Amino acid sequence: MRPIVRPLALLLLLLPTFFTACTPGDVEIVSETNEKQYQLAKSYESQGRMEEALSAYLRVIDSRRDAPESHLDAGNIYLKQLKDPIRAIYHFDRYLQLKPGSQQATQVRQLIETAQKEFARQLPAQPYQGDLERIDLMELVKNLKQENDSLKRDLVAAQARVKQLETMVGEARRVTPAQTQSTTTYRAPLATTATRSATSTGNTQRTAPDPASVPRTYQVQSGDSLSSISRKFYGTPSRWIDIYQANRDRLASENALKVGQELRIP
């Protein structure tokens, strides 16, 4: 029995050491450049089969958490062969995140700038064609934002002006019929009284002018207002709104009269 027990005991003593040597922490990890797909990608690239090489690089990226070299090679294919600067920038950025202090970091940053210029060149109508070296995308965005803000302010001012004019027109439509009726009622006895007075006394008195005799235009004098011009031609200040509406193309507002300005008299 003793010769049998001793080998068993020795085996039991060696088992922990055996299992410890086989733990995952001691398993050798294959480097990225030794990956089968990475080497296959390099072979495709040397043969000019760029799309197949790109697919192999992407398979390496999908299978590993860290694949900086595959990101760099994929970015170069996207930029130089497929003319896809957006995807190129993504892979170059991933390379810099994984290897920020590498010797190629400066070159990769330059590749990102080249991809940005390529993206700008591909924009509609090619607005930067001819002088790509001076392109500053951030300055462009800033200028466009300022222009957009200016257009917004102009729009708000125009909307406020339209609302003001709509309010004035609405008030004029409500007031004008009542004022017209009042003017008509008042002018008849005034003319009759003036006529009788002129007949009985032989003196000429001022009466409301006949609409047919009203001139079609009037030159603004110093001290004039739309109300005083209305009184001068119609015998009442209430028809200023009629004069204003007839001269909307000449008057920015009802108070914008200028001496010497010619107005239409409706």
C-alpha cells in the first residue's frame, strides 16, 4: 500500500501548481500586428485590393479593444483611396486615443487636418476651391452664425412693423365710416348756411370745398400735418387717414412729412 499512496500524495501536491500555471492571466496574448486578419489586410493592401484590406482591418478592430494600427491603416484607406474624410477622421481620432504619445501622433494630426480640408472641398458648390490652405472652418461657422443672428433681428423688426401697420389699417376701417357720415351731415348745413349768408349780406364766406375742385397733388409746407392738410382740402381733419393711405409708398409713417414733398390728394 505504501508505494501506491506516495505517488498519489505527490500528485495532489502538484495539482495546485499545475492549475495556477494554466490560469487565463498567464495565457500569452497575440499582438495586433500578429493577428491573422491584420496580416491578411497587409497582404491585400500590397496587392492593391484596398476594399478587401479595409474589411480585414475592420474585422481586427471589431475583435479587439485595442487596435490602433488597424485604425490608422483603415483611416488612410478611407482618406486616400475611398475619399471618405468623415470616416477617416473617426479612425485617426481613435488611433490618437489609443496611442496619444506615439511617434506617429504628429503625423496623424496632420492627416486629420488634411481630411478636414477634403471634407470642406466636397461641400456643395465647392466654396473653398482654389485656396484650401487658408480655410478656417471655425471662422466660417462664426461668420455664418453672425449673419443668421442679423437676419433674425431684421425679421423680428419687419414682423413688428407689419403688425403695427395692420393695427393702423384696422382702426382706420372702423373709424372712417363713422367719420364720413359725420362729415357729410355737417357739411350740408354749413354750405347752406354759408350760401344764405352770402346771398343776404353780399359777403363771400369760406365754405367746405367741392370734392371735384380738390387738386390731385399737394406740396407739403412748413408746419403741415396730415390733419391740417385734410382740413385744408376737406374741411375736416378726420380724413387724414385717406391721405396717408393714398401715399403709403411715399410716407414711412403718418408723421414722416417732409417740406417740399408732393402728396396725392384722393
